[in-house]
Amino acid sequence: MAGTVFILGAGASRSAGAPLITNFLDSAFDLCERVGLGEGEKRDFELVRVGLNALQLAQSKARLDITNLETVFDAFEMAALVGRLGDLESEQVARLPEAMRTLITVTLEQRIRLPGADGGMYPCPVYQSFAEMISQLRHETKLWPGVITFNYDVCLDHAFYCVRVPSTYHLSESDQQDRVNLLKLHGSLNWAHCPECRTVQERSLSDLLARLRLRPGGTTRRLEVAAKTVRSFECRKCGKRDGQLMIVPPTWAKARYQAPLQPVWAAAAAALRGAENIFVCGYSLSETDTFFRYLYAVGSIGAATLRRFWVFNPDRSLEGRFREFLGQQAEGRFQFHGMDFENMVRHVAQEMAGEV
Ligand SMILES: [Zn+2]
């Protein structure tokens, strides 16, 4: 049971180069113009553009924020489920979620740059500080903090690996204990899903890193793992080889994702229930994110232990949204800090050092 839980959103990966949810699509199409994409990737980007236009036309009937990555991903999933979106051919509609996955993966892997030198690759400095803080908290409190993240990228996973913090994704109930739980609620660029037996399996980072061909020279590196995860997939249960990258949109009521991700979500609810401190960073709790709202409500029922619910975000306009979300629970526990991830790490480390 974790005494301290960190909840990380897209803002946490910003310093590594990842776009925020609200400028993700612009960033993706801008990238498409500037870097040489493969034929398949170009086709997928184009299909997302066609899908977006169809959504735009539908705006008179339903108000969707189509500049928001998660809203669009959700809408495409729904379109594929019902087999319809504007004038698109049915094969196009069916391919929309997959095209969206390509766009997300390519954009994250192209935009995120890690420091490199002497033919090596080093963790993103902010995530490295965060990983070291986690290790320090474990040392001082004898408890591993838990991390719940909405991010698909593997920057934190990589930092844990480099700093030698043992972590587990908790993809099965039997996952090892005495590790930091890295709970990726929306999946990860190194997870694949077997369509046959509906399980999610991770590719270990050490394995993927060993296959990464780093060019000598250069001061930045790209952490490209998604294609290798899918290409080398072989289901440990049924042996099937064509796995799908496991990154899912935020909507929660999706039967196709419930079973495979259930252990992760259950672990997140348990972590919230046992939390004494919850530190939220770079996560905006958008109005449409019903999944987290329900998870928190269910997870925190009966929680008498909560002392701090602190939110860190440079966007101060979010304070009211969190205060309203917490309601009476905010009383004496809630604090809002207009800080980015880097300053949050420093601030929390100081605060917690005073605890012991
Ligand atoms: Zn299988």
C-alpha cells in the first residue's frame, strides 16, 4: 500500500519535448510537413486529417473540442464501434483508431529528445530528479510511493531503469512486490495487446534499449520503442504474433479495454485508497475525463488517511476545477501550486524531507 501517490499528466513530459493534449494535433501535423515519414505513416496521418474534417462538419450537431487529442481519439473509437463517420468509407472508419495510434506514437517518438553523449543515452533530467526523489522517499519511509500516469511515453520508465529504481507496471495480479508501481492508465509505447487472448504484455526496456541503434555523435537521442514492441511481439499465452500497440483513449466504458487493463486500474484504485499524500502534476482533470473522476471516487471511498491533495500546474485557472472536484475532501488538505514538474519535484522533496 502506497503512502504517497503521484499522478502525472502530459505536463510532466513537456520538458522532454512531448506536446500537451491541447496542441498535440497541431504539433503532429506540423511534424508531418517537416520530417520524412514512411508511406504507411503518411497514409495514417492523412486519414486522421480526413476524420478530423468529418468531425468538424458534425460540429453543428454535437459540440466536441476537436483540438483536444483525447476527445478526437475517443470520437474515432466511437466511430469505429458504430461503423460510421460522415462520408468516410467503412474501411476508413474502421482504421481510424489505428491511424490515431500511429500519429500519437510517431509524434511522441519524434518530439521527445533525451540527452545523448559518447554514443550513450541518458534520462530526461527532470524525470531523473523525480526517480531519485522516489528512491529517497522509499529510503526514508520504507514504503514505495506509487505513480499513476496518463502518459504513453516511456521517459519515466527509462529514468527508473537508469537510476535503478525497480518498477512494475502491474499488468497482472501476480506482479512482483517491493517495487514502485508505475500505473499507466492509458497504456504505454512498450505494451502490446494480444487480440486472441486479450492480455497486455510489456516489452522490457532493457531489451528494447539493447536493440536501439544509436548513432555516434549528436547530443540528443530518440527513445523509439513502439515499432520494436509490436514487431517483436509473440504472445506468451497463445503464441500469436500480430499484437497491437496498447495505447487507449481516456473513455472508460470500453469493453474491449476493460479486461486487459483491469489489474492496472485496480492497483490505481488501491493506491488512491491507501494514500496519505496525493501529488498531482501536469494533469488538467478535463471535464470529459470521466474515467479518472469515477476511479478517484470509487478508489477513495472510506479513505480516512488522506492528509495532502496538492496540485501542481503552471495553469492557475485549474485550481477551481480541482477544488470543485474534491468538494468537502479539500478541507485542510488541498493546496494549489502554480509550478511545473521540475519545481514540483524540488518542492515535494523538501516538504517530505521535513516529515521524517
Ligand atoms: Zn495471446
